[in-house]
Amino acid sequence: MIETFQYKGKEDGLSLLVLAAVHGNETAGTKALSRLIEKLDKQQICLKKGKLTLVPVCNPAAYQRHIRETEENLNRVMKPHENPQTYEQKLANEICPLIATHRVTLDLHSTHCPDDVPFAFCDYPDNYNSSLIAVLPVDYVLEGWPQMYAAQNAISDFSTEGYAHTCGNTATTLECGYHEAETAAEIAYQAVLNALAAFGMIEAPMPPLMDKKHILMKYFVIKEKSGRLLKNYKHLDKIRAGEKLAVYDDGTILTAPQNGFILLPNPDAAIGAEWYYFGIQA
Ligand SMILES: [Zn+2]
């Protein structure tokens, strides 16, 4: 069901997998990979070392309808399923063997709100994702996702990063900014080129190492009933201790426990889905 594009260098080297549109409406990575595939096919960019596999559309049915998912969130079911029950579980069965056979995966996403700041997730720090994140064209890195999920004993971490870690490999998620922003596709493209250069897979100067601000994710809020966020929050907005963040229609108010940042606020979250996250400076 998914289409892959594979390139091999003359010399041995790293195996890098780049995924896009795991969420069907997040097309910045798809645009970036289409541009890269054209350049690789015309040999305007040549893979010197290693193996590069590109998957421009990981969720084709959702991509065609420009929606996040058809039946469930693909990035919460990323593990092999013996008896796949949903379309996304069938996709996971195609994508997992790729993640298992590539040392590094870069998973390109985008976010809900205009002007969203791009950032990377680093769930399982190691040398590969440290090298990769250092050259990604973003200022922020969010850490602590698996610990946060374990602490809240909620959804298991069946994400691309979680599955790669299970296989002894490395994955990094890059959120390239707002879905529709012109800059998002450019950030995605630059990220992949920088990765290829940093891992010595193409002939290019080492990209500059960019300083990052590290944010530790503390908890997330599932929207339990109907309600609303109290401001037009943007991802990474600074929050003061005690600030009222959201209110349920029955009057229950959710406040910030300490100074920090609101992360990934989703004003349109469905009941039962993640509403927002909260983090502090690491
Ligand atoms: Zn996404």
C-alpha cells in the first residue's frame, strides 16, 4: 500500500529512513521528499554512502482525504500487528519492517496552529539522534515523552520513535511548523539534506551545529468532556504557575502547576483525545 523510494551509495554507510505523512494532513514532509526524489533521480544530489529510503506518504488514504487518520492514529499503533484490525494497523505492518532495518529514522510531521514554532522530539537520547538533532533547523527539542506517558499510565508508546528504540535503532520526530506554512516544507527539506550531510551520506559541507533549547515534558491532558482552552494558545507559549489554561463546560478549571510552557495545544481536540501538554525548561 505504501510507496518507497530507495537509494544506495557506492560505499557502505548508515541506513537512513525518512517518513512523511504518517498523519495524512501533514504534507510538508511529502513536499520535501518529492523535491528530494526529483533531485536524486536527476542525479543533482548523489548518495555517496549508505542506504537511503524515503516514504513520502505513510498514510495514503488519510493523505488523499487530507485528514490526520482514517480509523486511528498511526503514530500510536506503530508496532507489528498479528491480526491487524484497522487500516492504520495494516500500514504499521508495512512501516515497522522498514524502521527495523534502518539504523536511523527521521519522521517528518507538522502541527495544528498557524505560526507554530518548529521543533524536534528526542524520546530516547543516543549518539545518532544527538548528531541528527544538532543539525536540524529548529531551536527547540522536547524530551521526556516516554517517561511522561509511563507516569500517567495512559497510552503506550507505539510511535515511530518507540518502535525504533524497541529494535535497537534510533528515530527522531521533526515537527516542521504549521501544516500549511510555506516554511514547513522548506524546513523538512533542509532537515533531510542536513542529516545526509551530517552522516556523510552526500558530498556536502558539515551543516552548522545549531544551539537548542531543551524542554522537559511533564504531563498531558486528555479532554474528558466538552470544554475549551482559555486562550488562543500557541505551542511553546510561556505559562506562569497558577495560570488558568482550560475550562470544562461544567465549570472545572485546569491550571498550570508551575512556570513552564504549554505544548501542542489542540483547540479542536475531540473528547478522549490529547488536548494539550505541559513542559518546563530542562
Ligand atoms: Zn503528526
